[in-house]
Amino acid sequence: MLPILFRDQRFVVLDKPAGLPVHPGPRGGASVEDSFPALSRRRDGPWLAHRLDADTSGCLVVALRRAALLAAQAEFAAGRAHKTYWAVVRGGPAQEAGKIENRLHKINTPVGWRMAVGPGGQPAITEWRVRGRATTCSWLELAPRTGRTHQVRVHCAALGCPILGDRVYGDGNGRLHLLARSIELMLDPPLVAVAQPPEHMLRALSACGWESDV
């Protein structure tokens, strides 16, 4: 069973480990959905309220009831969901904070698909700030205001500092240093969850000045 960060009658927020996809792949294999039978005995559900990349760890919202799913999806669609990511990136931006606004679209390459910046894509907005710096890397806090595929990863690369371990938008050495740090849905009652960094990010975060709060 995956660790649970929040639970009530409507939702469960799982602490998804890096490397675990949310859905089974074409050839099967382990996924977040394997944990669904243990979360609810209802005939309908549970359902993923949103998605995370397989290599991203942290907060993942699962709806236990249909009404909760629709309410969460409305929050995400309207841009009212407050999501925060932590990333350790190679190098670092020249500024201490900023906002990226561009358009992202999917392209196919000889080695697979990826997202790219281009005029024909969907609007993508991410606010960011530097939380700490080390000699070769920086710790960024990012707040995506839209929910495009790979948005945070593409935007870090667009800043000139790809996320450590990003095989698609960076050099791909090691594991992806990206954490879905927190999620907040201002429903009644609200949903609030915070995830701790995974073990593979601790050394780089500590080098950038992070100190554990647990």
C-alpha cells in the first residue's frame, strides 16, 4: 500500500514514489491503480483526479466518490487548484523569481514524443522562485497555473536549467529530481496535503540549503 498523506470520505492523497506510473503500461506492470482496491470497497471508483509523470514523486489526488471526482476536476480545469513542485535543477536561473508564459505542443521524434514550445500549442504558465543554490545546482519552487503535460520539466529547461535526471529535456543522469510537494483544493472542507522529498533528492536539496522539517 502506498503512503497516505490525506484521507476523508471524499479523497485520498497518495505519496506516489518516483518510478511508479499511475496507469499500467501496454505490457502491464505495477502502477498506482494497483492500490485502488485497498482504498475503497465501493463498486464505482476510485478514480485519479489528476496525473503525475511516472518519474515524479509526491502528492497524487484520488477521488473515492463520483461527486468528489467532478468537484476536483472542476478545480483543476478552472485553475483554482494550488499545486507546488520542488525541483533541483542543473545550474540555476539568473533571477531569483519569475514567471514563464508560452505555448506547449506535442511533437514526435525518432526516440519518442516530447513537449515543445511553439505558437500552435496550448497556453502554459508557471511561476517560480529560487529556494536555494549550490555550486552546480539550484533548488526551485514552482507553481504551475496550467496543467500541461511535462509543463514543469519543459519550463525548467526553458530557463536554461533542466531538472537533474531529466532524460527528455536534460542530460538524464540519475533519477528525476522533481517532487509534487503540495496540493490544495479549496473545497468544503478543503483538501491540503504535503509530501516530503524522496531519498534520491535529499543530498542535492541539502546542498542547496534545505533542512528537513520532520
